[in-house]
Amino acid sequence: MSRLIRNDAFRFVLLSVMITVTVYAVNAEHGARIAETVYGTFAEVFDIIVAVSIFIGLFQVWVKPAAIVKLLGKGSGYKGVALVCIFPIMMGGSLFTIFPLLKILRDMGARMGAIASFITAWGGKAPLLPLEITFLGWRFALLRIGFVVLFAFLMGILVDRVCEPST
């Protein structure tokens, strides 16, 4: 039980429930609206959370830490940063999928610069390119993707220098 109480997610849920109950006590209509929104959001993301949990479990079993260290660790250099500047753009998904995956990558030996590049490049969202081109034009879309890759690369280098300075 004490391990559960020390869990940050549990604390956040507990705090959220306490706030909701307090709001409900002050104004039942607002409290009910909060509870309805929470339930709707949870029902909407539950299947995503289950799928991501299965994916992360498979990832941890199939991908060896040595492979992550080789591709994204300290010795990977600019090639590792370049990899995470392009690969995430091809991914879809939501924050529910990305942050747990990045935690696993970090735990397996990926350096902070690679993680920062991944998050930055993930905003590129290539699956949305056809829609973006339709509404904003191909020049805008290509320029934006180019800047995403460039800034993801720069972000990785800068974060590596700040978070993991060479000694």
C-alpha cells in the first residue's frame, strides 16, 4: 500500500478526485460536469492505453538494450540524432503512445539528446501531410517538415551538450 501511495500517478488521481468532490460539494452541477468529462475522456483513451501497454511490453521483450545503446546511446553520435529526427515524423499516435515509449528508450540507454530530437520531430506528423498540402500548399508543407527535421537535429545536439556534457 505504501508503494502505491508513493506512486506519482496515484497521487495525481487522488488529488483530482479530491478536487472533483470539493467542487461537487460546492456546486453539484459543476462537479457532475467534471465527473462526466473525466469518464468520457477515460472511456475514449482506455483502448489506446491498453494497446500502448501491450506495444511497450513487446518492445521491451523484442528490442534489446544493446541495440538502443548502439542506435541512440552516447556512442551513436550524429547518426543517432539524425535517426530520431526522421523516424518519428512517420509515426502517428498521441502523447499516450510517445512518452511511455520514450521512457523505455531512456531506460534502455538512449541519451537525452536523442529523446529531445524524437519529441521535436514527432510534431512533424507525415501522415497529415496530404491534408496540410491540400489546405496550405506543398511549399508550406515541405518547408515546415524541413524546419522540423532541422530543429529536431539542433535540439538533440543542444540537449546533449546541456544534459550530458563530456568530461
